[in-house]
Amino acid sequence: MILARGDYENILKDSLIQKLNWLEEEFSFLFNLKKRNYSQKDKALANQIIKNITESVNSSESVRMNELLLDTIISIKSNYPELF
């Protein structure tokens, strides 16, 4: 089966959306209960998670995918400003 370029981009976009949804859920799971009493380990973990997800997306050529990633990171940083 040969995928057209549009199909491939849609698969990549869907994969990215799943990763971004996971990322937001992970932050909620890890940090919501702490009520902003974050330790240095929490801060290091939060920054490492953001770094790893950013590297895994690896600067996609798709402007839209980069926008989705940036929007998610901005949202997380606004919800958890004490972590960054």
C-alpha cells in the first residue's frame, strides 16, 4: 500500500495530537494534586518532559504541527507557571 503525501501528513498530525493530549494529561496527573507546592525535582521533571516531547517532534516541517506543539506548551506553562 502506497500512502499519498497528504495521508502521511495526516498520520503524523494524528500521532502528534495523541502525544500532545498525553502531555497535558501527564502534567495534570503529576502536578495538579501538589497545589503549587513544587519541589526542585518537580521542576526538573516538568522541564525534562517538555524537552523530550519537543525533541521527539523534531521540528516538523509542517507549520501547523509546530503550532500545535507550541500552543500546548504555552497552555501547560500558563497552567503551571511555578514549574518553569
